[in-house]
Amino acid sequence: MNRRKACRMTGASEVNVYGVQGEIRVNEPMSRHTAWRAGGLARRYFVPTDLEDLSAFLQKLPVDEPVYFVGLGSNLLVRDGGLPGTVIAIHARLNDLQLLDSNKSGGLIYAGAGVACAKVARFSARHQLAGAEFLAGIPGTVGGALAMNAGCYGSETWELVERVRVINRNGGFLERLPDSYTIGYRSVESNTESDNQSEWFVGGYFRLKSGDETVSREKIKRLLTLRVNSQPLNKPNAGSVFRNPPGDHAARLIEACGLKGAKMGGAIVSTKHANFILNIGHATAADIEELIMMVKERVEQETGVVLTQEVQIIGDWGRNT
């Protein structure tokens, strides 16, 4: 197939100068692509067909163009003023999922950054591999899980990582080992600053131990039941808003400050789980961010604990509708 096939432009008359197969949209509402269902417009929104297409696109972008990789948007708030650069949508695109090797002691799985974490959990169980069951409780993609060391129920993503594959701002691919990063609780920092170039995860290699499919599936079922019973999943939300401080839980502190049910516009602190903020009806990103800031300030004033945001907030302040 001709790699120079023109892509479809949505909402603009500009000529495709990128020479890619994927779809490019302009002024794309990010409320369609974030779990909170709020946020402004992305000036450019690119959906690559595959890694080669993504590489070609990055090579053509201006060097000063801001770039944002977005999966399911489950840990992201885009401000109402939108994003001045380019969003690259990876969910269900960088979706390679393979069993690379397997033996009596375990196996190695490769998962592209656009694969949903829950899919990795089920795939691992099907191949008699254990240790990835907790991923079923993470409402995001592999790329996001790698970027923030996502975890739940006592397990974290980077506990399983053997190595990762990244793409840099010039469209080049590299493989890096865990020692290229400083890994912490909901935190991943690159140790390769000397490269002086942005990098994004496009896949991960996960080493798992041998297991039993029935046992793993039962564990996944229990974890999902626990999630449904403890978290407010009936309204748009981005999961846990704050990291748990050492030796405590953000939800306990928020509840202790009497903030369950606190509202700001169309946003509310969940009465089921205080570390969740819900969009209960056309909340703006400003509503959500103001509520986050209010909760953080109140908890610090009343308990002395400074909560750290787990969600990422990006974009411009001004309204963009």
C-alpha cells in the first residue's frame, strides 16, 4: 500500500503535508476523548494507523510543536482553553499484543501502548501466566500505565516490566531497561536527560510467572467486583484524583474534612469514594479543576497533609468551545 496516501482532514481545508495514512482532525473536542467528558479543543488530533505511520508523522511535525499522547483519557483533564499542539491518539491503534515466549517458569508478553490494561490481564490469564491480574482494575492503556506506574490492590505496573519500547520526537525507536527510569509510587521519571529529546512509551515487555487460567480468572473477577462495589463508576470520572500519602489514604483525609458531596458547578466529590470527582452534568474542566484545588487546600488546612495530584492537568485556561 502506498504510504503517501492522503489522510482525511476534519473541519479544515488545509492540505495534507504529512504524507501519512492515519486520520488528522483539527479543532477536535477533547471532551470526546477523556474519561471526565470535559475539556476544550485540540488544535490537531492524529490517529495513526501503526507505528510506522506514527514515526512518519512525528518526523514531519515542526520541532517546536507541543505533542500529547492520549490513550483512554482516564487520568487526564484538558482545560477548557484546549491544547495548542497535537494530540496523538493511541488507543486501539498501537494495539499489538503477543506472547513472545513461554516455559514452565513463566513467559514474556509484549503489549503496545494502545492496548487496554484489562485486555492484558485477560490475555495473560488465557496463556496460563500470573501476576497481571491487577491490570484488570486499571481503566487505561498500557502507555498510560507505564507513564505513571499505575497500580491497584497492592501491585504496580513496573513490577512486571522487563524493558520498554519508546519513540522519540524525531520518530526514532529505542528500547530501554527499567534502570533508565526512576520508578516510584505513581511516578516514572526518565534518567536519560542527556538525550535532550522527548520520548513516549509505545509498548512494554512484561515478564510473568507461570500460573493457572482458572485461578487467574477468578482473581480478576474478585478484583472487578471489589472495584464495582467500592468505586463510583456510574458517572464520568478519572479514577483516583490524588495519590495516597505515606501511611494513609487520600479518601480518608478528604472524608474526614467533610468534603464528600462538595460541589463546584457540574462537578462533585463522590459520596461513595471521596478520592473520586464526578461529572454529574456538563461539568467544565474549570469546574473540576477548581474542585480539585478546593479539596487540596481544605485537606492541607485541616490536617496539614499536602495531597499530590494523580491526574494530569494540561492545556490553556481560556474557554474554547
